[in-house]
Amino acid sequence: MKQREEAGRYLVVFGCAAFGAIVVWLVFHSVYSSLAQAAQAVGYVDSGAQMGIAFSYLMMVAGTSLLAAVALWAAFKLARIWWRARKGG
């Protein structure tokens, strides 16, 4: 595979993973905040709302972390390709 094609592939992976991490964070953070505010307004938390809050927090952290790790991996691979091309190898 040519370096240019490989770099393009890793750039697309980086862009999609970074964008996905941002979207996951924003979506699940809004769900988490909404459920937490509703629970605070009511004054108590039923088991369904508590599970929703816990699940949203877990997915927010885990999903964002996983996608951020993929984005960092792709950025590292892209930097290696760039470094090799710059050194002439």
C-alpha cells in the first residue's frame, strides 16, 4: 500500500473516531444531565432512573474513552507515516 493511501486511511479513521467520541460524549452527557436534574427536582430517584443515570455515565466514559483511544492510535500511525516520509524512508 502506498504511503499516501495509508495516510489517507488513517486520517479518515482519526476523523471518524474523534468526531464519534465528541458525539458520544455530548449525547450521553445530555442524557445523564437530564436524568440527574429530573431526579433532583423530584427529590428521589426510582430504580429505573437510577439505572438510566448510571448507564448514561458508564456509556459516556467508556464510549468516549474507546473512541478517543482509536483516534489516538490512528494519529500515532499517521505521525509515523509522516515521519518516515519526511526522513525519506
